[in-house]
Amino acid sequence: MTLTAILIVAAALFGIGLFGALSQKSFVMLMMGLEMMLNGTLLAAVGFWAFTLEGAPKGQLLAILVMAVMAVELAIGFALVVAVYRKREADVIEGIGTMKQ
Amino acid sequence: MMTFALAFAILILVLALGIWFAAVLDGVFSRQLSGHGTVGLLAPFHASAVYLTQQRLRTEAPDQLNWFLSIAGYLSVAATGLAVVPFGPDLAVIGLDTSVVFWGACESLIVVLVFLHGWSPNAPLSLIGAYRYVAIGLPIMLPSMFVLIAVAIPAQSLDLRDIVASQETVWNVIRQPLGLPLFLLLGLSLTLRGPFDYADSDDLAGGTSAEDSGANRAGWQVARLAMLVGFSAVASAAFLGGYLGPVLPGFVWVIIKTLVVMAIVIGLSHLLVRLPVARMLGLIWKILLPISFLDLLWAGLVALA
Amino acid sequence: MNWIAKLAAKAPVPIFIARGPDAPDETDRLHLNPALTIVDTPRAASILLVAGTLPHALKMYLHRLHDQLPHPRATVFWHSSPTEPFSNAVEIAHGDDLASVLLRTRAALLGGERASDADVLPDEPANEWQGVGPHGQGGKGMMGGTPYGRPMAMTDDDIRDGLKLDAYTAEFGPFLPMLPAGMILKLTLQGDIIQDVAVVSPPYEDARKGREIRALLRLLGLPTLANRMLVENAHRDAGFKRLVTLSGVRMAIPPDLGRTHDGSDVRSRFEHLLKDPFSPQKPHLTGLDLGDLLEGREWQEAMLILNSFDNVSLRKICANTRTNADEDSSEQTSGGHENMDHSAHGGH
Amino acid sequence: MGRIGGTGMTDLLFYALSALAIWSGWRVFRVDSMIRATFALMVSFTSVGGIAVLMAADYIGVATVFMMAVEMMVMGLFMVMFMMNPAGLNPMQMVHQYKFSIAAGVLGFVGLATAVLLTNFPDNPLPENRDTLRDLGIELLGGSMLIFETAGVTLLATMVGAVALSSRRGRFGDSDAGAAPPGLHPGGEPAGRKVEKGGGHGGHGGHGGHQMNMEKTKQDSSDDPHKGHGNMSETEA
């Protein structure tokens, strides 16, 4: 287990997430892509902390923040999905070309 | 390695003994309360043999993989929950210094697994059970988290081993009187029992397990009892001083205390009414959650005093 | 017989009861028999017990129910005689002890002396899969279509907060343990909220003594106390009453649930039943239909409402309610409506 | 590092968990059943949590599992709620710009991996026997308390915002009634130009036919900053 190996795994997770976020039509699946990218980020953050920071606690703090960001993304994302769905009955990206009304 | 093997052997013993005892105890309670029925010490074995002789039916277009995984997962989460419980000083199968958080992770996986169990058969009653369980199972975890943080405060550690050690002078059930009752309610929810049985209840003809037959049914019922054992062991470690006790060896105390908690949970499950979902949600958010804040506040004040 | 079968032969016989209108009074008291376990779902039963004669209209439901029992299984007719296609079924002769016949039948099943009942209905999808779109989907868009013989759930209006999610329509009954026997309802559900209700078949006319209070206690998560009601004069036992009160039933039943025009609600009907389980309240029911009572209620509340009425009152309410036939003619449903009933699950 | 039964064991676990994380991550976007997709993502997160525990970040690792199980449960419910075909029983194709996405994904991976391989990272590994949990606690409630508390307040604001966004009832009427700019005189016609009906007609089919183009939206909002902001502008007014 080396830093390089961890970062390559993180890069793979990020790449998959990018593919998912770009290719999926549905909002919810799009959010899954974003979460997957954050998953890679989280792994990379923990990896850097464990191998290059001599265990400085700020590294762990970063990981906690990544998790908080995930929670915020998910909550606001779902709230927006519900709000858009109420108005438009649309749950796919093509359903909202405009944000008006 | 020796201590690990010893702890593992005790774990298997507690689990097997606990499952059998829970089944018998359930029979005793329902006999006492309903005024009829029989209690046989071998009845649990007979009942599970019936399921094992039966065919495992398929529903139409089920999610077979998740059906299997939910049952196997529920059983293994129960065993993992038990594995963080110390059977003696430093005698735990999983010795993590974050074992309380680890148990929290188990709790949230349980919600996922029960949902999957209701989702997989592709049938309406089990799906309703699954939805309802998520609606109740997620919020009831909040009080449980606060209660667990409260027991971590006097120990100044998130390790269940330290939490047991911190109860040398006084048990947490006395030091934090609000903790155990709240935690027991969570136990009812984790084991799908009585007032918190929103997944497998009678009004859904068995809910998530309505479509289980044969080995699946046996597995799920055994897993539910195993979960009761796992939960009771964690509760006894967090609130009743775990392995601490005079004369007898530590792991015997763990077993005794686990069985006591188990009896209380089974008794409550027969005696408490189940509220409709909306009312239960109100109860959790408006009453139980503030009480758990009080518990945490109390624990903090006691620690500062 | 292998050792598992030998162990299994020592357990009580798990039976699922399909109740006819003329089921004998002892049917309820079978709960007290230590040789039997009455299970809530056919998936857990070894023997299907047909108690009393089923009306012709319910025969089809019995066939579906039968096929949901796991092998090895048997069908036993009690106070009725086997009809086609149950040629292999056991009939309890007059004077025979039910429990011993069931035990014998189960032993024969386990030992292999008796062949397990074969399926009555063919095990195949009601319709063949018909892909329409370019990806093999059932409808022209990504939505719709009739995959495997039933329409896909489509969005429908919601009566709670207007979020138009998928609604699900299915028939429930006539043998579901939480519905009064014989009752078949066609419910449209949004999650566990009842959105729409139509009566396919009202409950039987029979007045089983004390059914309501036992059903209510079971629905409130107190099955052991419900079984206690089967013991003679349990309702006069002060200790039992204290247990029921302490369990928190008053808190559990929402106020004004299932209110009739004369002010009676589930709570008052429950209190009345607790005092006198054998003579349920007879509220004033003119003009009251199931839609008024059930729509917008979640599942457990709806079941509480249904079971708080006695069968006579329920039949009156059903008579006021839109029936399935009305709905079929009023709604423009393009085929496939009959196929909506879910042979795999809604049947029991 | 070797926390569990020596370095060899740790390496083996690391490779197994990495493979599981990547494989289940890949399955997320390849399975038909939305529930399977959601829980595949959960498995991916859980594996990453396991790797974090291997790296002695006990709290982060376990908390990841804990958080993600709950998040994915909620995600799964939303999937079932909003997706037209949550169990994947009806074959369908719900992707767009497929080739472009694959290219972007591969490019993202290759780019990052190259960067990783070409960079010379400092080698300051975690010292043995460092109490990382205690470090984290002291950091959160010591030096970085402000950051931590800000995260807490952000989460609170998120909760309030999410409830406000998703609830039907608002200060200015039902949310599904939509918003219109205020009239020029009390009770009068909404001011501003009418927007033609866009949006997903007839259920969440989403089969094209309603792509309002983004250009137009931009033009409109640059014309008049006060319209088209829905509730926001009304709140100010």
C-alpha cells in the first residue's frame, strides 16, 4: 500500500464518477456521479494525510469536510429535484432547459 | 492471536446461546401474557426445521441477489455488532478505538438491509414494510447516537472497552438514567420488534418477510434473534458495566447481563403498543430527540462537575 | 425421513386458513391449539385449511392462494368438501379431530408417503413480454407499456402534498389476515397512503364473536394480548385491562380516526369493544363510504378503521361505496385491467 | 504500516478493497436496477472507508461507512420515488452523450494517474502509534474549531434550505403553482414577458421534445434582472 497506489485508485473512482455525471440523464443518477467523484477525493485526502503529512491532524479535518460537502450536496440536490419535479414533473436533465417558472 | 481465538470462541457461544434463549424467552412471554400456548426448550429447533423442509419460493421478478444479501448481511451485521463487545479487559474480537462509531455504522447498515429485504421480493406488502421501516429506522438512530456519545464522555474514549472500564465505580445506567431507556427503544427498532416493528408487522401480514419461505424464512428469523443478541450485548456493555462483576469470570457476567437486556426488550415488545407511522415520527422528533439532548447535557454536566 | 424432517415433525403444523362465510366458530379458537400455528402468510404454511364453503366468486382467489404455499404442501377442507381442482385434498369427516388429521397429513408429507399438491394455475406471466421501443422497453417512450402482463406504475395525483409520484393499484384480499374475511378491496397506493378505494367484494355476513377487538389489538402490535381475548371471559379480567391500558393504546389511536357522522371514531369504538367485545357499537352510517374513511390514511390507520367496524356495518359501508365494476365502466382503461391483480402477491 | 496482521496482510486487504471499490463503482452506472446502483455506490464507499481504516484513519473510515449507509438509503428512496423504472424490469436507455462521457472519464483517469506517477511526493508517513483519533478531536475543537463550527452551521442552513425548497407550502402559495413576477399595479397581470411553457410534459418520460435552449435563458435574464427569478425576487419585493 503506497501513496501512488492509493492515488491511482482515487483517480479511477474520480474517472468513473466523471463518466457517470456526464452520461446519466436522470438527476438522481447525476448526483451519484458527483458523489462518486467525491469518493475519490476523500480517498486521496486520506492518502495524502497518511503518507505525506506525518499525521498532521489538518489532513483528517479535510476528509471530514469532504464528508460534510457530500451531505450538503445530497440534501440540497434532493430538495432541488423535489422542487423541480413539483413544478415540471421532470426528473431528467433535458426536462429543464430553462430555470424559469 | 490467543486472545483473539478465545474472544471469537466466546462470541460464537454467546451468539448461539443467545439465539436459542431469545426464542425460548419469547415463547415464555407470549405464554404468560396470552394465557395459553406451550413452551418447549427444543421448540425453536423444531420450528426452524419446518422452514428448512419447505421449498424456497420465488416471487415474480425478484431481486434474488439482494434478497440473499439482505438476510446474510443482517445476520453478519448482528455478529459484527457482537464482535465489538469486550468479554473481558482487552478481550474483544474487533478491538477498534472507534468501536462505538463502528456500532453506529452497523445500525445504519441495518436500515439498508431491512429495506433491501422488503424491496427484493417485488411485492406490495413487503415494499410498504420496507418504506415504513426506513421512515422510522433513520430518525430513531439520532437519539441512539446522542445516547452513545453520552456514554463515551465519562470514558473519554470512543472505545467500548474503555467505556466498560469507566463503569468500574458506577454503571452508566445509574450515571445517565435517560440513556438505557432510549437505547432500548432503538433496540426494538433494530430487531424489528413490538412498538418499532414497522417492517415485519401484523398489519402487513409479515411485511418484509411476508414473501420469505423455506430457508430464507429460517435465515431471516434467526438473523432477527441474532440481532437481538448483538444489540443486548452492546447495551449491556455500554450501560450495565459489561464484564464487570464480582466472583464470576467476566464473560459470564457479559452473558448474564445480555440475557437480562434481552428479556427486557422481549417484554417491552409484547407490552407496548405500535403507533401509526405519523404519530411515531412526531414522538421521535418532538419527544425522544429532545430527551436524548437532555441525556447528553446531563452527561456533560456530570463530567464537568 | 431424514433428521431435519424428523425434527420438523415435532413442531406445530403451520396452517394458513382460507375462511368461508360459514366457517365454524371454532376456527378462531384454533389459535389456542398447541399442535397448530396459524400463520399470516401462505409462504410460511405447510397446510392450507379451507374452513367452510367458499362462495363461487372466491374460487379463483383460492387457487392463487394455494399455489403460494411452498412444497411440500397439502390442502385440507374443513366443514366443506373438496371441489375441483383439489381432487387430492383431505376432507375432515364429521367427528374427526382436526388437529390430529393435520398432524397426520403433515407427517405423511414429510415422510414422502403423500405427494405434495401440484400447482393449480399455470406458472407463467399473464402476458408475454412485448418490447415496443428501440431498447426493448414496454412502451413507446421510456415509460408505460405492459411488462409481463401488468401496466407499469405511472404517476398519479397525490392528495397529501401534490408530489405526483408513481401510484400502485392492486386488489387486496379476500384471505389477508388483516382484512375481514371475504373482503376484497382495490386500493390505489402512494407509498403506504391510500389514494383511492373501490370494493371488489364486501366481507362475509357472518358475525364472528370478538373479531374486531382481536384484530385491533393485533394491528396495534399487541398480538399476544389479542390472543388473550380468546380465553374465556378475558375481557372481565382487570389485570388484562390494565395491561391493555398501560401499553398506551389510547395514545396510539389518532383522534377522530374513522369518524362517522354521529361522532363515533376508532377510539370510541375500541373503548366500547374493550368493555364489551361481543356487541360492537352500531354507528349511524347513512351516506358514509369507504372513500371518506380510508382515502388519505396510511396503511395501519386504514386497517384500524376497517377492523373497528363489525361485518354488518362494513357491508353497509361497502354498499355505499363505488364498486370495481362502476370504476371499470367509468374509467377509460385500455385493456389489461383484469390483469392487474397480482397472482404473485395480492391474492392471499 | 501494517496494522492488521503484518504488512503483507494489509497490502492484500488494500488491493482487495480497492478492486471492490472500483468494480462496484463501475457497476453503479451499468446496472438496470436503481436500488442496485445505489447500494453498489454504498459498497464502493464502504470499501474506501475500509482503506481509510487500513491507513489508520479509524474515525474517518468508520464514519464514512456510517454516513454513506444513511445517505445511500435516502438516495435509494429518492431513486424509487423519482425514477420511472426503479427495479430495472423494463429495459431502457437513460444515458446521453455516451461516447463523450466515456472519453471524459478515461481522460480524467489517465490525466490524474499520469500526474500521480510523474509527481514526486514527499515521504512523511504517519508515525507508528500516533493516536490519530485524539489528534482529530483536539484539532476539531481546538485549532480548527472555527472551520468545524462553520461546517456545522452550513449543515444547519442546508437542512433549513432543503425543507424550504422541497415543501409544497411556501410564503407565496403552493410551490407547484409556480411563481410569477408581481403585477405593475396591485392585483394586475404579472409584469414582464410571458415565458412559453417548457418543462417535462406528461410524466417523467423525458423523451426529448422540450429542450429549451440555454442561450435563450441567458438572453432573457440579461434583458431584465427582475424577472425569471421566481420566488427569490418576490421575497425581496
